Amino acid sequence: MSVERNSAVGEQPSAKTKKAAKGSNGKPESRLAMVRRARRINRELAEVYPYAHPELDFRNPFELLVATVLSAQTTDLRVNQTTPALFARYPTPEDMAAAVPEELEEIIRPTGFFRAKTKSLIGLSSALCDRFDGEVPGRLADLVTLPGVGRKTANVVLGNAFGVPGLTVDTHFGRLVRRWKWTEQEDPEKVEAEIAEIFPKSEWTMLSHRVIFHGRRVCHSRKPACGACPIAHLCPSYGEGETDPEKARALLKYEMGGYPGQRLNPPAGYPGKPAPARVE
Ligand code: SF4
């Protein structure tokens, strides 16, 4: 489970947290300074992305669970373009549990790994019907017993469909928190445990959205747009990407770059355009 002792700035570092960033005096950054800097990044990201939200379209916990399983190894956009037909055909766990695998495969084919995902979806729908009265459970310990549902998926569902705080350590989250020297861990569960010590639980879900938003729009894996990054002054990895402001601006994605977002039905307040419904 994630660790909840976190509200006091300056707690002792866990044994594995390294002081990798440099302070203004050139000395290694202290734990206290790192925690303060981390919380400042979170506050500034909240100002940059006041509209941060889950980028999967869903109307209930079951739809979010299914969409999250489908989102492995593909974009949320591709999932959002696929799920309207899927949920029209199989609106409930009962319907999906009884699906003919080949028919379900055909619908979710654009999301990739469609045979394995079909197995997971039918398996988890059957488990929901058999063990949870056809309802998605609101506890992590129950969610991770469902086929194809790991800790990351469970936290997404808990945080966004049940209001239970959760950290979503996906590829973006892991990459950014390492660039920011909040942790050096590579294993998602260890990353989750260390980040949980830096932030109060009440921040976990929105922090996850903000960090993932920033990773998708600005701090990309291969070419981070450092020269157009609103939190560059707080980032020990500034310069890892493009620093020329104009070239960096050209790297920005989604609403930050003036393009549509990933959701077909974005929440109110989203400043970008909705995604196109077409599956290419
Ligand atoms: S300065 Fe560069 S590496 Fe740091 S957060 Fe911004 S884009 Fe990422």
C-alpha cells in the first residue's frame, strides 16, 4: 500500500531517496529543499493546468475500468475513439462477460494487443458478475484481483470514479519525477511509495493528472520542450531537451500547441478542442 505519512515538509528521507539535484549554493539539494521544490512544482502545474483531468472518456466506473485496461500500449485518444462502439454493444459487465470473443476483438482491434485485451475484458467482466454482483469494487485490494487489472489501473479507477486518492505511476509520471529528482526509483511501486511521502494524500489524484498532462504536452520522452516549459526554473533537468524558445514551442502538443485534446467529450473548462471521433 502507499505510505500516508507525508504532511510535514522535511521528514527524514527514505533510505533510497538520493539528493541528486544541486541547490543554489552548488551543494547537493537537501531533502527539505527537494520537498519544498516538489510542492512548488505541483502548485505551479496547478496554475498551468487548472483543467487537468483523466483523458479517457467514461460515464461510470465500469467504463473507466474497461477504458483503462484498453489504454495499455496505446493512446487515450485511440481508446476514446474505440469505446463508444464498444459500450453501445456491451454496456454492462453482464453483456461483456457474454461477448463472443471474435466480435469483441474486432471492435477493440484499433487499440492493439486486442486478443489479450479481449481475454482481460471478458475475464474481468465475468469476475465482476461472479464475485462483485456486477459492480466495480471501490477497494484497491479487490480491484487488483480482477484479470488484467494492476495497481496503476486500480488507482486510476479509485481516484477518478470513486474519489479515493491514488497516484498513477505511468510512463509519463515516472519519467518526470525522475527528471525532477523527486526519486531515482524505476519500479512503479517504489516510485509510488516515495512520491506518497512527499505529498499529502489529498493531492495524489490531481498531482497525477498534472504531471501526466505536463509529460504529454511539454516534457516529452525524447524531446522535452525545455525552452517553452513553464516550470523550467524549478527543474534540475532543464536543457535535456530543446532550449530555443521558438523551436521548443513547436514541440508542444494538444491544447498547449493549439491542437485538439484526447477526449471526445472533454470536461467543462477544458480550453482545447475535443478530439475527432474518427478511428484512423
Ligand atoms: S525544463 Fe525540460 S526537462 Fe524540465 S520539466 Fe521542463 S521540459 Fe521537462
